[in-house]
Amino acid sequence: MRRFARLVYVLALSVLPVLGCGSDGGGAMAGTGGAAGAGGLDGRGPDPTAKLIEDYLDAYAEELLEPGGPGFAVQVMDANGVLVEKAYGMADIELEVPIDSEISFNLGSVSKMFTAMGVLILYEDAELALDDSLTQFFPEGPAAWDDITVHHVLTHQAGFPGVGGGSQGWTNEEVLSWLLEQPLEFDPGSAFFYTDTAYIMLALLIERVADQPFETFMEDRIFSPLGMESSEIVSRFPPDVIGGAISYLGTQRYEWPK
């Protein structure tokens, strides 16, 4: 199976994308236009804070979303439980599918935190150290990579250049092949530069250290133990989830209002 570089989990171009659904252990997001909050989802009485949040979300959606256009889902919690759950807009415009509690979303770069968690699980397993050189795991890397540590990659201090829009549809392995030919942007540890490239490398690192596909490791060590039954790594491109919310941001699928 080809593992695509552009992030996708069903729930993370770790980057495979993570897609997420609200029905995981944290609780589901309410159906289209649905709300909880003011009345209390967990049996609590009316909460004035919840009502303020709910009113704000309603006003935000009314001002910025177009009828029949893309939308979003929100869940707000405090230490005592869920305050507000709301969903607005369409998950699929063409098929007129509204966003509701069962819709999965592509989490995009939010998936990076899951990838970082995977690396730290291997650290806790004593399978790697954060100050290990990247070339310990990628011996094919150039000499310039000798000074890059796992910590540098986790914190966007490796000096890797960013992959451009032309890389959409590349597998993680194809990104690695490209990266091997590129000079570093700066000396490792001397600067910060946020890039997907670093987390593509971490997904590959997890595969090499754990000796299993990235999506299998994430399922076995994170999703399954946490009861995240609606979450998965999507290893196809485009990374839309069958039956899930389609991403219209940065595409020609939908002309967002100015």
C-alpha cells in the first residue's frame, strides 16, 4: 500500500493525514445546528458560560458561513464535562450531507501531535533517544544530517526545506528521495522553521524503528489503547474519507466568500 505524504488521519503527512470523528472517547459533536450547553449535556443545570459560548458560535456561523456551504463542528469542555456541542454547514456540498456527530474530519497538521506521541512512545520503550543522530536511522542521509537529532526534527529545528504544493500525492518515501538531494536551510538547532517535511521524516523513522507500517503502529499503540474507534491513518490521495467531511480549504471545489 502506498503511504501518501500529505497528512491524513480519520479521527494525521506525519505525514499521513489523521481523520477524526467526534464519537471517540472525548464525546461526540452535536448534529447540524444542534446544541447542548445552555441546558447542560451531562445533567447539569443551565450554565451562563455555555449560553455565551453558544450565542457566540451561532453569531460566528451566521456571519461567516453561507447556506449550503462548508462548515465546522465544535465541542467545548471544562473540568466538569461538556459545555457546548454545535455543528454547522455541510460535510459534502455536492451530496448535501450535513455535518453531524458521526462525520469524520481530516485533521491535517493537528495530526503532527499524534506523530510526535508515536516517537515519544518509542523513546519510552528505549528504542531511541532524543539526542540520537538522524543518520542512525537514515544511513543513506548526507553528512549534513549527522548533526540532526530526533529532538531537532520533533521541534522543527532540523533545517529541512519545506515540500511545495507540487508534492501533493507523493508518498513519504518519495519525499525522502527528494529530501536527500536538498541542502539544509540552516545549521541544525540554530533556527526554527515549521515544515511538513520534518514530520514526514518522523513517520518514516517510526516505521524503521518499530519495523511496521506507520498506520499499523499508530493503531496498535495509540488509537486502539485509547478507544479511538473512529480514528485511523488514511493512506490514499486525495485523503478524503469515504462518508466523511470533505476539505474545501485551499481547493477549487468551493469559492469561499471574501
